[in-house]
Amino acid sequence: MRFLRQLLLPVLALASLALARSSTGDSVLILLDPSLKKEDFSVFFGDLEKKGYQLTFRSPKDATPEIIKDDVAQFAHVVVFAPNTKSFAADVTPQSLVSLLSKNTNLLLALSPKQTPLSSLASEFSLILPPPGTPLVSHFPKRDTPPTVIPVDVPATHDIISPNLPPVWFSGVPQALGNNPMLVPILKAPPQAFASDADSDKGADALVEAAEKSGEGLWAGSSLSLVTGFQALSNARATWLGGVELFSDDFINKEISKGVKSGNRQFASDVAAWTFQESHVLRIDSVEHHRVNETLPRETYTINDRVTYTTYISKYNPELDLWEPYSGIKDMQLEFTMLDPHIRTSLPPIAGEPGKYSVTFRVPDRHGVFKFVNDYKRKGWTYLTSSTVVPVVPPRHDEYPRFLSAAWPYYAGAFSTSAAFVLFVTLWLAGDDREPKKSKGAKAE
Amino acid sequence: MPATKNAPTAKTAGSSQSPILSLWNAYYDNTSTRLKTIDAFLVFLMLSGIIQFLYCILVTNFPFNAFLAGFASCVGQFVLAASLRAQVNPANRKEFKEVSPERAFAEFALGSIVLHFFVYNFLG
């Protein structure tokens, strides 16, 4: 079986090379603003189709195809490129978009400097937008584009984005990030950039003054995010783009410097891959627990038992559409909890056995209903949670150690008494032969 | 048949010695071997009981059943042996007219065996 699989794997790989797929599904609904043309995003959409996604286009005001029908999400992923739409069809509301997340549908949403329903939805995701009509502006580096079209350096080492991409062109609105731990910042603004409603520099002083007066401070610097991911507890992902132009053909084909194309194309592909749950997708295949030197789980464990907990974790490989054992997690922890974690220990990967993580520990000297809890939440990665309830009982009456080393004097006392008794009886009976004679003699006397 | 309390002999033997030594000499000279055996047994049981009691107080009484068993075996055996001594002592013959030394020993042996049976049941 294993041999067969090894044979089949390269064949499968060849067959599915063109069909890189998401772990959750291939159907994509794209809500495209009428003011945007499909052709303007042909490279991005083309790349998606090449990967094997089925794209369905719909205007934000159209009623069909429905996003949610009979309470079932109809698409695996929804892209909302509607930067100018003020009013959506009845089924596209902030509530329905949020409910999509709980149905494990991924969202890719584009913001714009204009005030739209999406701007208010963004604040539900802990993104703080500048006032309407204030796009990101930067005058550095010197270039021939307007100040709102900015080359942004892509972080060289980022989990989600391919390494060493050339800078990407960006135009749109920045977001300040709240302290929501589910946010995954993907692209940060350049340090010289700021949000301004002034097209020219004449209003700069007024801007600084206003920023000081309102107490908000200046919307500026690299703490602002331009592309922000969000991973809900359901593991659905929502990515917010500061501007839809980031993915446009214009920006993809625009040269960042002479002869060097911008990194927009790869960046868009990477962001889409993360958002559509192609990359950084993990799952717990199985969980095992048993006493040391046993193989099957016990219905109950006894206090102070030594117990081995094992979990198998796979990572999704989008190129092969396969789940592969994954041993790359170094910082996973296992908790053994009864209300509080009584034991919290690292759950390391086992060398030589891909995907296996195992730890052996002593059950605490405390009985009750315990849980093995594996709760692994890292930014950008699928949340892994697993909880297994096991009762821990005190030893049965016949499971206590019977003879204790502390009691050796007592055992010695009892045994020596018996030995002395036997010795005494022997002496007594041995003396019996002589004594009666003596006593007879005495009596005779 | 020598008696245990032969006062004149003790006095004559220990007049020039310390009282304890004279007591010891009187005991040594006037006690039959059997009674000496019983006495040695009694001393051993007493020492064993004392050691166990000290261990219980100073170190641990944790397997309390083991302490009770060990200590009770000493005390019980001591009581039985003391009874045996009282019954086979020729000086007490008047008080135990009905009880022959053989019968006293048989009762002692039976009682001891029953005692040890309970002790080992209680020990572990």
C-alpha cells in the first residue's frame, strides 16, 4: 500500500501541478464593482483560474447568484472588489459577510478612501481607518508617479509572502491595527508615508495641526498596515486590502525601477493563497493517549500514572491537493487541565516520524475530570485545538502498595516475635526430656 | 526443686556485693533453666516493643496497621509468655493447682499461634 502510494505520488503530482487548490473549495464569488472592469484584473483572475479556481462574477447590486442559500454558503471564497459601492444587494450586508466567516468561507475585501459599508465593517475586525477621503501619501522615493501611488518594500522574510520580492505598488487607504490577536499584518506602510486628504503639499501644515488638535496623532509611519489578514476562530480567513489597485494589471505590469517588474503579481498570488486557505493550513489528524508500556487508551487513569500523549499533525499541500505529515511545529504545548492546567508541557515533534508529536508525563496526584488540551494558535497559521476528556481516579483499594519501606521495623518486629516464639518452643520442648527427669527426681526426693 | 525466691541463699551470696549484683546472682543461681528461657524471651519481646514504639513516635507511624500489628504481637506475646511463666513457676503451684505445666504450655502455644495469625493478617 505504501509502495503503491509512493509510486502514485509523482503521477498525482504531475497531474495536479496545474491544479493548485484550496483546502476548503474551489468556487470563488467575485463581487466586482461596475466601475471596475474584469479585464483590468485579468492577470490576478487569470492566475486564480490557472490554479483551478472557478470564478463567478457578480455585481454588488445583483441579487443572484446568492452568497448564502438556505443558510448554506454557496461559495468557498468571496472576493469583494467594490471600492465605490455605497449600497449592496440585500444579501451582502456586514452581518452576512461575518456569518460567512463562521461558515468557513474566506473573504478578500478591498477598501478605498471612500466611505462604504465595508469601511464600517473593517472596524469590526479591529482595523481603524483614517477619516474618509484620506489616502496614503508618500513623497519618497522621488518618482514620476503621483504621491498616492507608492512603492512599498515587501518584508524579505514573512511567513505568508514569498521571500525577496521586489517592492509592490500600492495606492489606497492605510489601516491602524487594534490589539485584536487574530490580526495578521501582511504589508506595512513605508515609514515616510502618511494619510492625508490633501492632494498637494500645501495643506501639510494644516494636516499636522489637525492631527495635533484632534488628539489622534498623525496617521503616519510603518505602524500602519496596508494589507491585513484576519483569521477567525473558525479558521476562516479574511484579508483586507488597502486598495484594489494593488491587484490590478496596471500595477502588476508597472516597472518598479528600470527593467524590474513590480512584485505585485507574486504578492497578489501569495495573499490569495493565504486567504483561500492554500498555505499555512494545518490540521490535527488524530490524538492518542495511553499509559506508558501500553498501547490502548484507558477508560480512566489513576493518579501518578505515567501517560503518553501523541498527536499527528498534517499540513495541506496545495500543489498536490494532499495533506502531508508536518513536523515543523517546535513550540506546541500540551496542557493537562482540571479547570486550571495542572501540567503544561511542551509537545515536541518526534524525530524520524513525520507529523508525530508526543510527550510522556506523570499524571498529577489529584483525582477528577481532566482534559488533554492542545491549543496551538499562531498568527497566520490555522488554529489547532483539541480537547480530550479523561477521568483520573484514585487507586482502587487493592492498588495501593501493600508493603512500605517505612514499615520495615514493624515487619521485622512481627517476624522476629514469631521466630523467637518458634525458638522458644523448640528450646522448651528440647528441654522437656531433661526436665521431667529432674522434676521426677525432685518429686521422688 | 529450686525456688525463685530463696531469700537466705541470696543474702548469704550477696552480703559483700552491691544489691543489684546480688539480685542478679540470686536470680541466676535459683531460677530454673525453663524460667530463664521464658525470662529471656520476655526481655527480648520488651526490647522489641520498645524499639517499635520509639520508631513510631520518632520516625513514622504511617502504615499504622503495621505498627499496631508489630507492637501488638510483642505485647500479646509478652502477656502470653508472662502467663506461661506464672503458671509453670513451681512457687505458684498452689494458685494453679488445676493447671499442669503441660496444659499451660499447650494453652500458651495455641494462644500464640492464634495471635500470630491475627498479626500477619493485620500487618500488610
